[in-house]
Amino acid sequence: MSDIVVRDSNGTVLNEGDSVQVIKDLKVKGTSSTVKRGTLIKGIHLTDDPDLIECRVEKIKGLVLRTEFLKKV
């Protein structure tokens, strides 16, 4: 997995455990929740797909987000 480069919406390289910010309101499938623009997400986990990261937002565990909607803080 070390040869996969994960980048945010601005092209900045993301690493395991980084903090990111959501740049667009995102509806969460399967719940009535919405992740609001500007939400800070700490401690992201990289996946095998360079376009996806796994994280925990509020009380939603195991949430998978596309990197095109995130920017590194």
C-alpha cells in the first residue's frame, strides 16, 4: 500500500492519520445524516483505493469518503 499516493481536492498528498476538512455538504447513505461543509475530520485511514479514505465523523464509524470532497488542514 506504500506505493499508492492519495491526494486531496487540491492535489496535496494525504497520509495516514492526517486531518482533513470537508469542502461540500455530503449526504450519508443509509442514514438521515449530512456531513456539513467545513467539518474537520481527524485521524483518517487510507484504503487500497487512492480515491477513497476511511474516517469517523461524529458518531458514524467506518465512513468512507471520496478524496475529491476533502482538503488537508
